[in-house]
Amino acid sequence: MKRRFGLCVIAAILTNACGSENSGVVVDPPPKGITPGAPQFALPGDLVISDLQIVDLGTLPGGTNSSASDINDAGDIVGSSETTSGQTHGFILIGSVKTDLGTLPGGNVSFATGINSLRQVVGSAKNSVGIFHGFMWQSGVMRDLGAYPPEDNIGSQSFAGDINDAGLISGVVDLAGVIWDLSGVPNFPPFPPAVRLTDPGPFRPTTAGVINNAGQVAGKFLIEEQAFRWQAGTIVRFPQLGFENDPEGINGLGQVVGHVQLAPPFRVHAVFWPNVTTVLDLGTLGGTNSEAHDINDDGLVVGFSQKESGDTVAFVWRADLGMQALGTLGGLYSAASGINASGQIVGASSTSNGARHAALWTFKLATAIAIDVKPGSAPNSVNPRSHGVIPVAILTTDDLDATTVNPQSVRFGPNNAAEAHGRSHVEDVNGDGRPDAVFHFRTDETGIQCGDTQAILKGETLGGNAVQGTDSIRTVGCK
């Protein structure tokens, strides 16, 4: 599984010691072009986000605010929501049905943080004496993962962060990163055993946030503020960048993402550990701070970043894509927490009325192409009130033969207007000696409105590869 949740662990700073075991590691600077963000028009051959959609997942009945934490490969979503009484409860969303996970007996709060393919959900909830314990929920039953004996007599608490398909749960008991193994423990209490990541050996304060199906755990040494990867009792340290290196997500390849604190000036940046010798600063969308929270096996990273305006917005990043904003539900804030194998992203976003709701983003990755609205004219004047057609050319470049774009797939403008004649005609519109493809779209079907300054054409090649191009326009006849 991957990442969704920063475990609520309070750790004292016991020493100022910094890890010094990183000689020979590689620390990469922010990728070029990430700060202050992507250009307005992508160059031909670049990857771009296409068909981006965001869905408001709502709340539990009567609630005002909610957030989504994780999504499995089947599209089942877990998160937390306020209820009618004002309490916060974990939920699972399967299709269109949202189920309240409830709380531990006598408790009043729960948070769902991870889900596997078996719809086993983990998280943390308060028990009858108000202390947080990790839980595993399945088929309507919430089971207490316990803490260290004598537990509540000393206020021992636990948090469960993630669960893989084998039933291994990563989490924290007090200041110890642990693994709960549910195999062979079909019913509990008694509580299943919690194995410390630093066993055997002396106790070291750690966290264990996330786990993948290979049984690899991403965690952190609390004293050194250093991220590591654990597997079958062996710990491998990741290189440090700045301080407070916090891992947040891990994919099936053992690649880890998270965030670090940098100074001077003090700021937090999203980072990517592609292997145990390299850490990559992902930069921001133009603002000061960013965090990465999850990564899938295709290398798509999600999280949130401040923009130059100071607003915070969810992002998706990949080395060949850069950091791209995902938008909001109408407010000024969004943050992504999880991504599955299909690229579905979950998190939270503010709405136009100021509430925060769980959100689901979907998108396609498309290759940027060169287009020319109204070939031969400059500027590209469009009268939105016209009942005529708008010619748009896809230009052949070194990256694309325009004649290989399927005319039946092409859509233009905000309303995704189809080609008026269902076909294209071939001509060399820019005089470079290469055949271009020209399409015509009925103006009143495009959805272009007065004041628009650009228009987008989308389609697919005959081989099924998504393409997208953008060109500037000037609207006329609007007074």
C-alpha cells in the first residue's frame, strides 16, 4: 500500500545529534521548471494533464467537513468525516455507499487511514477512557489493536497507519514503530502481537507509517529525524536533506516520498527517495512549502503545495511531467493524500462555501501537440455568438504525424465539441513541407465564451495515445 496519513505521534527532542552515516549518497536539487510551476503552454512532446475532473465525495449524514485518506486499486475510499453530533468518524466509500465505521466501545472519535484490496481498513480511535488505539475494521466490525500492557493504566496509546494485502499493519505504539501481523489471529482481543521495527536490539524511538505488499515499511528515526525502509528485520537508511525527514508514502517498488524541512529560510519541501542513495527535492508550485503524501508504481506522486499566491493546492508530479496543480472544489485549498494504480487520487478540498470535503480526482496523461486555431490568422479571433465553424489545425512535428490523429476522437473547446463533419482534411497549413490535419468545429458547440484567452483540443492517435494542444484566442463581438 502507499501513503495517506501523518501519524499523530508526540516525540520529545532528546538530542540534537544528526545522522552522519550518509557519506557517498546523492542529494539532488529541485528539478528545473518545477518552481514556480509549469509554463502556460506545454511544448510539443511534453506530457500534460488532460480530462481533469474533481468529484465532491460529501460527508457522513449531518456532517460539515470530511477528508479522504486512501484509495485501493478497486476504487474503494476511506477517510474521516464529521457527523450530525459533531464527532469525527472514519468512513468507507464503496461505489456510492458511504458507511460510518463507528468507534471503539465507549469512544467518540475515529480516523480511517488505510485500506487494502480485501477492504480491511485501519486507523485510530479513542477508547472508553479517551486514549487512542489503532484499529482494524472489516465487514462492520472494529477491532482494537491494543497498546503496551498495562495499557490505559500508563496511558499507552497506538496508531495504525496502513495495511497491506497480507494483513500486515504498520503503525506506532507510544514512541515505537511496530508491525501488527494479523495472520493466524482471526479474532481478538486478546490483542495481536506488535513487533518493534528495531527488534532485536536496544529501543530506539521510531515511527512506522506505511507498508507495501512486499512487506517494506517506510519509517523514521525520531532522534536523528531520518527516514528509513524496513523489511524483515533489516533497516536501510535514506539520505537526509535538511532536517526532519518525514516519509509519507511507499509504492510496490520500495520508492518513498515525503517531506523535509529546509533552512534558511525555514520551509518544507516535498521529496522523493527513488532509491537508498538518492533524495530529490520536488520543489513547489511557486510558493514556499509543499509535501508529498503518496506514490504509485508508475511513479506518480501526489501531495500539496503552496502557490505563489499563498493558496494551497493538491498536486500530481512525475519526473517527465513536473508538478501540476489539480484544482479545488471551488475554494482556495486542496490536498491529495492517496493514489491508486489507476491514477485515481483522493484527498480533501475546500468548497465555495468554505467547508472542506473529501475529494476524488481523475485525469489522463496526454502528449502535448502543436495546434493552430484559425490557421493563417493572427490574432485568432473567435466570435462566441457566431453560428459558423472554427477551423483548427493539428501541426505535424518531429514528435507527431498529425494525420495519425483519429478524427472521431477529436474534441475542441470547454464543451468538447466534436468535429463538424466527422473527418479531417490534410494540407500543409504552415508551409513546412509536412502534411497537417485540419478540423472544423461549430462555434456554438465549443462552449467558448466572451473573455476566454485560450482553447484546448484533445484527441487520440489511431494507436490510442492521448494528445492535447492549446492555442491562444481573442474573443470578439461580445459587446
